[in-house]
Amino acid sequence: MVKLKTGSLWFLAAFLFLSTVPTVAEVLHAFSLCEGFLLQGNPPQIPGIVVGKNIQKQNRYKLICQTYNNVRRYLTLYDTRNRIPVFSAYVYRGDEGGARPQGQLWNIEPQLDDEKKDENNKNMAEVEARKVYPHQAGEIDYAQGPQYNRGHLFPSTHAFNQDEKISTFTLTNVAPQITAFNGESWGRMERCVKCVMQRYCADNNGRRQAFLVVGAQPGNNNLNGRVNIPTQLWSAFCCFSAESNAWIASAFWGNNVADTRPNQHMRTRTLRELNGNLRIDAFTNSRCPLDTTVTGLYPQFANQRGCDCPT
């Protein structure tokens, strides 16, 4: 009998799910209805928003099983009052290649605003350029703030293939992010984490799998008088590493302001620090380490092009 280690079992379970998942999705009321994107099926714990596996204030916070081309790609918990995501959760499975989609039209989630559509088609839909959507951000909102990027929570650079990259271009997966933060230290963090996951988040058969949750902390100001501008953005990842024969994890967060130094890097934090500072338990009831980070791995990527890890 071939024995599978823990990491292999988790990968196999996720692979089987993604291979057999129904090809429709919708705005849902329970995380269990959008499986495969949360470690052990447990959502991050966020006081007043997610308690246990329950979404609080369900008239405000809506669970979107993000679907593109009839395939579920990731999940987002969306705040319809602030018109930004609370968080997006996704699985890194490697990168088949392909460039960032150029000229990609942005999408919205029709079901958030009870749009009339084919009930058998639960895909995201293209945004209408001049339309104001009652419960979500629209193209017209982001046109009013040129100093802000549409900051992806699930970045297209972490997507597995071209369809998955395209699926990240929905306005329910972004929040207003200062350009000189998103394109600088936040972007460097995303590239460094990808290098770590690509190298270390693999089982004994070389199959890659890492779980990530990325979120936004609401602020007191709005873009176009409608879309909340977050004060902070945060990110956390966890995976089993066959090479290290251990679970590895790290967390990051930063203020949504312009970087003040050239080549600035975000500080790598522990999951316990994330919980202590932002009150977010990213991977509750899991084997993810609470008190260690992956900073010891960074020197291996010092000369690797495109990694941008701190030195």
C-alpha cells in the first residue's frame, strides 16, 4: 500500500473537488456551498463578520463563488455597503504561464443587484461603463480616482492559467489601492510569496498547493462617494511543504499609503501577529504554524529574477 503524507492528501482532495465541481455558481449564504478554496473548509475569523463558519449580517456581507467560463475559480466575501471585498480566498496551484491579460474588460457580479439573467448562467458579467450599481462598485467609480489602482486581492500573477487570470478581473475582487503602494511594496510581496510557494508548496509528487486569504480593512473615506477606501490591506498564506516536511506560513499587512522609500518591502509577519494586530485568524483550526515565518527562505531567491524577496 502506498502511504500518502498529509500534504498529499490535502492536494488530492482539492484536485478531486476541482475536477468534479458543478459548473454553476452564485451568491451563496454558506461557505460550505463554495468548497475547495478554504483550508479544511474553514473561513478566516473576522469579528463581527465571520464567526465560526457563519457569515454575520447576511443582508450586507455576500459570499460570491467567483465563476468564469462556467468554472468556479475562487471565493470572495463582499461588503455590499462599502462596495469592496472583505477578503478573497484562493488556491495557488502553480503557473502554466501566460502574460497578464491586456485590455481585459472588467466584470461585476450580476446577482448582487438582482440583474435579470439566464438562471442557468451564473458567470460573472462584463461591467457597463456608465452604470451605477447599487450594491457593488462599477467602472464609473474607479474613473473618479486616478491616484488609486484597482488593487487585486487575488492577483492575476498567482493564477494557474489564462482563464483563471481573466477571472481575477472582476470589480468584486478589487479595492481602491494607492498606486505607489500597489505597484511597489505590495507588488514585491506578491512576487516574493509566489516564488516561495512555487518552490516549497509542493507534495512528494511535486504537485503544488497553497491556500491564501487576502483582505481589506475599511476606512472612513470613499471613492466617488460610494466605494470605501481601505486603510490597510492584508495577506496570508499556508501550505504543506514536502521539502521541509512541515507546514509553512506567513502574513503581511500594510497601510494603504504611498511607499516612502525606494525598493521598500513589507515586513513578513506571523499568523499570530496578524491575529493580534488586525484580529484576523486567517487559518483557524489548522496545522499552519502561528509563530514562524518563511523569512529564512528568502536568501535562496536573492538572485532569482522576478522574486523581489527582502535581502
